[in-house]
Amino acid sequence: MISNISFTYRSIYSKKAMTDMDSTNLYAYISIIALIVCIPPAIIIEGPQLVQHGFKDAIAKVGLTKFVSNFLLVGLFYHLYNQVATNTLERVAPLSHAIGNVLKRVFVIGFSIIVFGNGMNSIVS
């Protein structure tokens, strides 16, 4: 729910910022600001564990070549997804964009259940 709310606010403020620039430039600025804000805490908080356990375990499991190629492909597809989302926002209202995002999440969860056989369980205890 927090993700949906954050996404909606980002869409609203991004749409307002698009009066001065196009969606591609806006996405570039948002990406640079996010990099500057997120990299230092990520390195400080998760850096040592990521290098010690995350990278080494992943490379040991799939091999260096597959790890690097998958790492680059995930980054490319994530970038393209965000670029398309920002370009779409330029063409539609923020509310329509937010509703599309929520429906996308429902589709992804349903696809995961049907195709990959992931189960659903109750969080209520």
C-alpha cells in the first residue's frame, strides 16, 4: 500500500514538473537524484553483506557469466519499464497512470500464480 501511495505522489509531482521539460529529461533527472540519494545508505547499510554473501552466493550458484548477463538484463528491462512509465505519464492524467500501475501489479501477481504456480497464503494469524 505504501508503494502504491508513493507511486501516486511521484506521478503527481512528475506530471507537474513536465510543464518545464519532456518525460525523457525528467526521467533522467529523477534517476540521477535517486542514485545520489540511495547509493550512500545502500553501501553503508548493505554493502558488506552484499559483497560477502549476496554476490558470492549468486555467482557460486549460477556462474559469473550468467550472473553478469542477468544483472545487466534486469537493469536494462527495469530502465525501459520506468522510461515507458514516465513517457506514458506524459500522455495521461496522474490518476489514470496510478490506476494502470495498480492493475499492472494485480496482473503480475495473477501471472505469477498461474504460470509459476506460486501459492497464496493468508497473512492473518
